[in-house]
Amino acid sequence: MHVIGGSASTDLAERISRELGNAPFGVPFLKRFPDGELYLRVGGNFQNEDVVIVQSTRTDEDLLELLLLQDAVREGGARRSFVVVPYFGYARQDRRFFPGEPISSRALARHVELDADMVVTVDLHSPLTLGHFRKPSFEASAIPAFARQLRQRPVDVLVSPDKGGADRVRRLAEILGRPWFALEKKRIDSEHVELRLPDALGVSFTGKHVTIFDDVISTGGTIVEAARLLRQNGAAAITTACTHGLFLRDAFERIKAVADDIYATDTLHNGAQKVSVAPDIARLLEKEGAAR
Ligand code: R5P
């Protein structure tokens, strides 16, 4: 098995190759033509080999690089290609909210799966996106990776900033054997939210170490409001954690102003990728890839 890391996921791809018993690892040569079009070339002989391509699609450029990589690997004679998209861009538009909108995650799923024998991603915003694939597709979870990390830290209570993330936080809390609860969230616009404690809280967090866990930190609006609310209500220390850290604009600084620590996984390159999902992706590839 070979592993190719696209430019958005080089570090994670290399870790996955190590987890797969030091599978041969490479990165593509990339350049731009004068008109801005992307050129890439992958080295290595893939004849009758399985190839794992790892590339998050945070930007439209990342997506295009992924599509070209898939074609290059197929041209190189790969027997099967397993496409790992650790951060699957556009996954939050997984349904039509208003007439005239696309189901963006479905549009992307259909293009990515065209040249893939299997697609693997990590912690999707909702299960709807997996349902948009027609080829075998799997979702690795960052929860075991966070459990490994947070076991070594003081964590008294876990909090989901909204009901949508409650199941994720419940599963992490159960592994760690800690209480948890979800805040009530009302989104005002793409950067602002209103949060409040649930009516029947049933969990005390006064004077305690609280970890807020979300799937995505984008502008930081949600996690900053959550940290403020919990601090105002007596939390002694706040750790913020997310699977996918986009950290747009000054999100880092705003979070640092209200939280003691920031944890993200290596699905995206950012300054906080302290938690690796490589072992979880590698085990899933071994299990599902070998089964096909
Ligand atoms: C939304 O439901 C997601 O789970 C995240 O809470 C959201 O994407 C975070 O975005 P932001 O950091 O911009 O508040």
C-alpha cells in the first residue's frame, strides 16, 4: 500500500503511512501555470497496488488538487484508491435550507467518489453527508484520539456548545467517565450566536475544569461565547477542543482570551493540532480496505 499526502494534509498522511507499517509515502510535485491552473505529478509505481490519497478540502484549491491527485493515481495503474478526506469541506451545507440552494456536500461527494474505491472522512457535521455517497464511505471518529489525550489532563465536566454536538460529547464523556451537558444555542448570523445554560442542568461545574468539545471551530464565535458563559457561571478552568480547527481570522486570539488551552486534531494544518487521528484512520483503512 502507498500513501500520498496532498498539500493540505501532508503531516497527517505521513503519520498514516507510519501507522500502516511504514507504507511508502510521497507528496506530489505541484506548480501553477501562468494562467493559475494547477499542475501536479506523483512519483512512484502504483501498478496493481492499493493507494491511499489523503487530502482535506478546506479550500476550493484543495478540492481541485484532490481531484487531480485521484486521476494521477489512477493513471499510475493503482489497483484500488482509498481516498481520505480528513476535513470534508462544505459538509455543513448537507441539506437544502432555502429554495434554490444546492446540497453542497452531496455535490462534492459525487465528484470525489467518481475516482475512488472507498472514501474515508473524519467527524462529519452530520451523518447526512455519508448518505450522499454511492460508493463505500466511512467516518472515522476523533473521539478515541481525544479520549487518549484528555485522560492525561484534568477534566471534570464536558460540554457541548449545542444540541447538535451532544451525542459526540456524550460518547467522549462516557469513555472518560465524566458528567456532561449541552448548551442551548441560537445562531444569530454566521459569526454570532446566543448561548444559555439548559433549564435542567443537573451537573455542577463551579470551581471545576471544563472541556468544551465541538466538531468545528470556524470563526470561534460559538466556542468563545460558550467559554465566556461557563466562566461567568463559575468554571475554574476551560479547555476548548475541536476535531477540525479552521480558526478563521483572529479566532485563536479570541479563544486564548477566554480559555486556558486549545486542542484540535491534525485533520487541518493549524497551530493547535495536538491530537492525531492517524491511528484511527489507519485502523479503519486496514479493516474496511482489506475487507473489499
Ligand atoms: C455548528 O453547528 C458547528 O458544530 C460549530 O459549532 C460551528 O461550525 C462553529 O462555528 P464558529 O466557530 O464560526 O462559531
